[in-house]
Amino acid sequence: MTQRATKIVATLGPASSAPDLLEAMIRAGVNVVRLNFSHGAAQDHIDRARLVREAAQRAGREVGIMADLQGPKIRVGKFAEGKVMLEPGEKFVLDASRTTAGDLSGVGLDYKELPRDVKAGDTLLLNDGLIVLTIDKVVGPAVHTTVKLGGELSNNKGINKQGGGLTAPALTAKDMEDIKTAMGLRADYVAVSFPKNATDMELARQLCNVAGAELGHRPALIAKIERAEAIPELANILKVSDGIMVARGDLAVEVGNAAVPGLQKHMIKLARQMDKVVITATQMMESMIVNPVPTRAEVSDVANAVLDGTDAVMLSAETAAGKYPLETVTQMAAICLEAEKTDHDPLEDDFLGETFKRIDFAIAMGALFTAHHLKAKAIVALTESGSTALWMSRHNVRMPIYAVTSNVAAQRRMTLYRNVRPLLMDTSADRDTALADAEKHLKARGIVHSGDVYAITVGEPMGSPGGTNTLKMCRAE
């Protein structure tokens, strides 16, 4: 069976919560399940996490869980009729003090700080940029605007300011409660919405560590890059995060659609250079919410993210609320596989001018290089924390990387790493026994057969993170 390197993140929702369907989606290729904390109560997420773990067990695969925090509600309030139709040239008031339901003249705000964040001449984009308002003046709590691009505006639609500049904090009181829930269900990843800088991510890390302390659980953190202000801060955000999400929806509204493809390539490249994971998200297979097949443009979009080197591609409404969740996963997996066949970046180029200062890192790079030249069947990393496998996964190598760990949390975290297959195995304190057990494990799974050459990395003493110091080239017995 051909193994796919690029991972698939699928959002769980009403369309995909049936146990049998969820199991089928995991078998079809879902590696990480996203729980969207913008919808549903704490108990809903706890129940869904249990469903995921049970379905994964039945499918015989380990699946990661990502808790995606809602972040600040930068939204309009509600309308008396549920929605209004705005026409170009009309005046429309966004009023933070309004307590009555909205109408054609204006609406209240969930985001009360808006009048402080904007001034005359600014442009506001509502409902993912489908509606454009120009600000005429700000009088106290009321933002007076003229409709530039009209359309239907309904309850609680999002607000963005062109070019960024809204001061809403990345973590709200709701997010802080949701972090406790996420730690309780042992989410492997926590995605933070709308971070502006490294400080936002450091605060999220602190909150996760405190909430997870009594369970001894520490999740990996993903910064969702969806604000214009986050772009110049990208390297600093990456330093304190475990990865980023190229969140193309809100980002496109703030920086303009045309800027996003170039930014996507830049973000993926920088994340890989800094040994972090990266997820490409938003509208990847949008038409499959209602259609059983994707458009040619969507196929190209997914394939291009794969060719850019993304660790994972993500499905949102397609699997949470769409008509064809299983078909969407199947199609996405097929597109990834096909795109990977044309991915021919020479491995040697990655090492030109590079110097390695750490033994464990040098061993990981040595394994890639040697296995590549000997045309090995697989690379195997006996790893406690998963770092060795992560470093290897930053480079294009035409063979699978099997990460063997005795740590379930590390195994689940590695479900997101490109081209890494995490396997759970009791690693013995004795190195020779562990190496022999690893080969038996690989042969039992049909990964290597007698006579196959494979590379294996291991550390002594066994079981201590960061101790990888040995590379061994083996021929399976």
C-alpha cells in the first residue's frame, strides 16, 4: 500500500459525529481531528473526543486531537429579522452601545472596542470580506459608515479591519475555560486564534501548562496566522509555538486575497526551516460541502500546498457540516498522494552550507542522508519525545519515517508530522533488545522484509529525551 506523507486534519461536527462514519473517515485518511470550540458546549467536545479515541482504536490507527479555540468575537450583533440587505451608498451605523436588535439603519456590536480601534477613512470588511464599509466618522460608541460593497448581512457576522489593527486580545475568558476542557480531554494540539505576537502564544502555553499540570499533560501549540499584524512577527511567533496554521480566511480579508498564496509559501518555508509543523487551512475543498467531487481549482490548491511542503491540509465545514464528509477525505488523500509523486527536491540541497551543533540533530540528518543514498526501505527512529522524527520530517526523503515510541502522548503528537508514521512499542532499557524488538515490529507490520536495508536511530541511555546518539544501518534478517 502506498503511504501518504501529507497529513489530513478534519473538523468534527454534526455531519461527521456518527461513530461508523468517523471510523470510515479515519480509515480513509484522517490523521488529526479538529474540535472547533467556536461551536458547542464543553460536554459536546468531551463526548466527541471520546468518540474519536474509540473510532481510532477500532480502525487500529492513532489519531491526534486538536482543540481549536474561538478567540475574540469580533462580530456584529443580531438583527430583528435575522438579516438585512445592504445597498451600496447607504449609511449604516455600528453602535457598541445599542441594546435593541439591528435593522437597515444599523446594528449593535459583540466587539465593544471597535469604536476605539478605528477612525474616519478606515475600511471595514464584514462576513469574510463580502461586505465592505467605509468609515465616515466615529462619534462616541457609534461608528458611522457608508456601504461600499453591499449584500446580505446576518446575525453575528465577523468584522475585519483592512490592513489589521484591531486590539482584541487573542485569549478571552471563554478561551481560558475552553483550555481547561481541552486539557481534561487531553487534546494533543491547541490552536490559538488571532495571535498578534509571541506574547499571546506564551500566555496560551502558560495557561495550558497550568490547566494540564495535575494530569501531567502538555499539549503542542499551533498559532493560527490570521491577522495582518502576525506577519512581521512570524519568526518570533514560530519560536514560541510548536507550529502554525495558514488560516487563509481571516488573513485574506485583512491583507487581500491576492497576497495570500505568496504568504502561504513563505509561511510553510519558514516553519520548515525552524523545525516547526505547518497546517494549510480554509476552503480547500469548499465546493464539496454540497458537491460529491471537488473543482479543478480546489484540486490544484491542495496539490500546491503539498508541493510547498505543508505538513497537513485541513478540512473545516466540508467534514463538519457538509453532505459528503467521507468522500471529501477520500478525494483529499488521493490528491495528496498524486502530488507527492512529483515532489523531487534534491535532499543534498538542504545540507549545503549547514553546520550541525547537536549530536542528536546530526544523527537525524545523517540517517536521512545515508538512507537516501543506500535506497533504504525505511528510516526508523526510536524516540521518546518525537524530536528526531520531527527534524527528519522537515526534509523531503523518498521513504517513510517510522517513529517508534513508548510514549502515547508523543505518538499522538507525531500524527501531524509530514511523512512520519508513529508506532507505539515498549522500548526496553537494553539497546540491543530494543533494536531487535523494533525489527520484529516492522516485519510483523509488513514494513520491512528479509533482506531489506533500513536505517535506525537510537539513544543511550534508553528512554531519556534528547539522547539520540547512534545511527545503525541494518539488513533485516
